[in-house]
Amino acid sequence: MGCKGMEICPRLPNFLVIGAQRSGTTWLHRVLRQHPELWLPPVKELHYFDRLRARRRGPRGQEWLLLTWFGLTLNTWAFRYYFGKRDERWYARLFEEARAKGLTAGEITPAYAVLGDDVFCRVRQLNPDIKIMFIMRDPVDRAWSAVNLEFRAGHIEKPLTEEKALDYALSRGAVLRSSYMDTIRRLERIFPAAQLHFCFFDDLCERPTSLISQMLEFLGVDPGRVSDLILPPAVNSAAAGKSIPSAFERDMARKYLPIVEELCDRFEGPPHRWRGRYQRLLNSAS
């Protein structure tokens, strides 16, 4: 399927969830961990495949407080994750509990959406049968949420002006996160269609039970158990209720309309609503 020199390696996770930043993956981690046939690590984002050159790192201050709060400082998994040498053996051992219990194992790292072909090939070499779920969000809303997250983290200087917001939102890294069709094309070059599942943040907000049922069915576990899962409200609080500035919204709509047009050729549902919104914004400005 596009990878050369494939070798049979120890199977690692059965699935990955990747996606646009600010697309509800924290919510998904909370929900999927409840299913009795699934196993996900206590740390949501392992960041293995996007940081292959990293060797080891101890927990940062905030993470150490969380570990202490949840009693994970005495946990073998946490010690291995934070202090082990990062290589394929280290990554495989993070899923030992799942293998021992015969559970379907996975991890959620949104940043994997921007991996190159070479790294996706490496993912497939480690487990040729791995399944990948890619979740997408309205690129304009995603951009505004990401800007506010960066601002609150202190990565954008105060005050937050429209100019600063646009500078960040139009940076190469931010744009890559919303170039969904590029990610889809890379995935489809490497993995069989049966191992890929595409979905939308809109459905997570509007039809969460249906979205989770479809995911469980794709993963090959009992979708009937969805009624036993606690589905918390899908709240993305990074923007803290701040409305999108009109100039920012129009500029982002102009930037992302071609991308959304491509999505509309491929998918029903949310991308068509995104396109209608962008067209109305741009028509009102002309």
C-alpha cells in the first residue's frame, strides 16, 4: 500500500485516534476508556510517532502535580512512561496491560495528523492491521479555539489583537493542522480503506451516542455497550465563550474555503454546513 521493505514487528496499539487540534479528543479519551473491551493509557497523548528523536523526559511541574494527585507516582506505567528510554520497545511496553488482559489497545494523539508518509509507513510496519480514526472540525472554529489556547498558555503576547490572532492562525504549523484532505491523502496512500474511519467534531457535539457507536463498531468491539458509557457534555472551553472577531472569521473563511470545498466532494454532512457559512461570510463582505 505504499510502504517498502515491510517487516513483521511486534504488534503495538490496535488503533490510533488522530485529528485536528481542538477537536474533542480529550472527550473521546474519557469516553473510550470506559468501554470494558478497550484499553487506553492514562496519559492521553503519548507523542511517540511525532517525537521519534526524543529519548526520555521526566514530568514537567504541572504533570508531576497531576501524577501525585492521582497517585500515579507509585505506578509502574507512569514511571516507565516518564523515565524510560523512548524507543519501540518502550512504546510497546506501554500497552502490556492491554495485551495481558486481551483488550483492544489504542492511543489518542491529535498531532499524528501531520505525520509524513515515512512515519505513517513506520506505524504500519509496527502493526500492519492498525486502525486509524481521524476526527475533523470546522477549520475556522478550530483556528479560533487554538489561538485562545495559545494565548492562555502565554505563547501569544498580551493583548490578544486580531492581527496577532491572524499571525498565529496563518502560521505554517497551524494551517497544517486544518489541511484535512492532505492528511486523508497521506493516510490513503499507506493504509487500506478498511482500516480508516473519518468523523467530525460536529457529530460529537450533536450526536455523541451515534458517533461512539460507529467508532466501537469500526474497532470491532461491542457497540451495544455505548448505553453503559457516561457521555459528558462536549465542551471545548479554550475560547472561553469569546466570539470570533468578524475580520478574523472572514479571513479564515477565505483561507479555508478551498479545503472545505474538497471535503464536500468527499463527505456528506458537516463540511457542507461549513461551506455554506463561509460563503455567506464572504458574500456579506463583498
